[in-house]
Amino acid sequence: MKKILLLSDTHSYIDNTILKYVKQADEVWHAGDIGDLHVTDTLKKLKPLRAVYGNIDNTEARAEFPLDNQFMCEEVSVWITHIGGYPGRYNQRIREAIKQNPPRIFITGHSHILKVMPDKKLNLIHMNPGAVGTHGFHKVRTMLRFEIDGREIKNLEVIEFER
């Protein structure tokens, strides 16, 4: 079983409140718009990190992290990308690939809007953790945490912080 902390859109922001939740996880997944690599360097010192770069990330972040990160966690296939859309409105760049080989969990960032929803056609769960950084229009900072146990995705929680 793995305890996952999912975050996105840090925009160079990290604090002790976020790190408290990082320490409780087995792995941290970051869905892009990292900002300063100090954020990911800090995360990597505490837990294994899987991340992608986002549209605001510089060449340094793009050299360290991929645009798409596809992997297995336990027995669950995962695809993380920053700008990917959501069920019924997938980004044109990934639309055919996701139809041909859908993951069990499809994770995006970018919108700063927390969203978890099923795609019944592709039999996947779409997750966007919203934004945990302080830059942007969002009023509440959010992250997600959940567990993957074999093939089961369970105990999904929304974590909210004041701006």
C-alpha cells in the first residue's frame, strides 16, 4: 500500500504546513507549475517525488522533469501531465493517446480548480488537486491525498488551506 500526496501549481511556494503532509505520505506527486526548483528539491529530500513540468516552468525544470509521466503504482496505471483537460474535454495533444491506452488515474494541474471525476467511457479517474501555491485566482489552496492498495484507490481526502 502507498499513501500518495498529490499537489500542483506551487508557483515557487512551499511551507511547513505543506511539508507536514509530505512527511505523512509514502510518495509525493506534483502535476506541474513548480516554479523554483527549491520546491521539488525540498520535497525530494523528504519523500520520493514524481513530477511533470508546467507551462510556467523554465528550462531547468523542463530538463529535470518530463511533460508526461506515465508509470505504475502498485497495480494502478497513472498518467500525470500539467495541461490535459478532463473527461469529455481532453487536451488535443493527448486525446488519441488516452483513448488508445487509458490509465486508471489521469492527473492534471493548470486550472487551479480542484476536480475529481470519473470518466466512465475510458474507465479512469481524473484528478486535479487544484493549486497549493499562493499565486493565482484561487481563494483556497488545495491538495489531495489517497491510498493505492494493489488495484484499489481508496481513502481520498481533500486538504484545504487558507490563502
